[in-house]
Amino acid sequence: MTELEDKVREAVGKLIDPETGLSFAEMNLVAAVKEQEPGVVEVDFVPSSPFCPIAFKLAVDVKKAATTVAGVKKVFVHCRGHMMEQQINEMVNKEQQ
């Protein structure tokens, strides 16, 4: 894992799930962080339920948190295991495609 991947995982891991009050790290919601090229990061996360009503908000929060890390130029977020993952992924990554 690169230093940037570690920093992004740490930043995203600090996010708090509003329904449980636990951090993403505590709930193991961050499935993967991968630096595709220098400064371009892909974050995969899995909501706590395939029907999570706030999965889109969580995806946006993940993107914002990752973007705050020094050295990150672009972030792609992928929601996994949600009934609307395709729509969530399209919307949250829309401006970067």
C-alpha cells in the first residue's frame, strides 16, 4: 500500500456512520483504496446494508474525505453491495468520467 493510499484510508476511516455512531474504520466499510496513478485514488466501500437509505450520502462523504488528503488530485468512489450501486457510482463519479 502506498503512503497516499494509507492516508486516504485513514481519512475515510474517520467518517462516522450517522445510523450507528461508529466510524467507517470500526465498521470495516472501506473495502479497498488503490492509487491508480499518482494523485488518482479509487475507494471502494460497502454500506452496512444492501438497502442502506443513505448510501449516496455516504459515497459523497467518502469522496469529500478522500479529496481533503494532500496529494490527491482525483477520487473515484465505488459503492459495492448496494441495490443501487450502479446509480450511486455513476452519480458520485459523474464529473470525472
